[in-house]
Amino acid sequence: MALFLTRDELAEISGRKQRGKVAEWLTANGYRFEIAADGWPRVLRAAVDAKLMPTSVKRTMQRKEPDFTAYGTSTKAA
């Protein structure tokens, strides 16, 4: 799987086919992107997944610290 959305995927998500219109749509809808040398927006696939993922799923995916209480030691590094 590619790191960035393809042009077809950008057209599908935005409903636009021209690079300038795709960039306008991305901006209006709060997507972060960079413009590549060819003038097309580059959007990370992970950014789209994160934006479209339900909040409840995002919460369960957060990294948590291990519970060391069973060892009777502090969780902080010395």
C-alpha cells in the first residue's frame, strides 16, 4: 500500500479532477497536504484514515503505559 493517496483516490475523495480544485477541497475540509513538484497535492493515507476514523476507535488505539503496580515499583524511570 502506498504512503500517499493516488490521483484517482484524491479525485474520489474530493469529487474533483483538477489539481487546484482538489487542493481547494482538501483545504476547505481540513486535510493537511503538501504540493509536490508536479503541482499535485500529496496527502498521507494515514492522515485520511485518522480524520475519517470514528472518535471511539481513535481512543482505543492510543498508546498506554504498562501497569507496573503488581511489581510494587514506580512507573517513572530512575
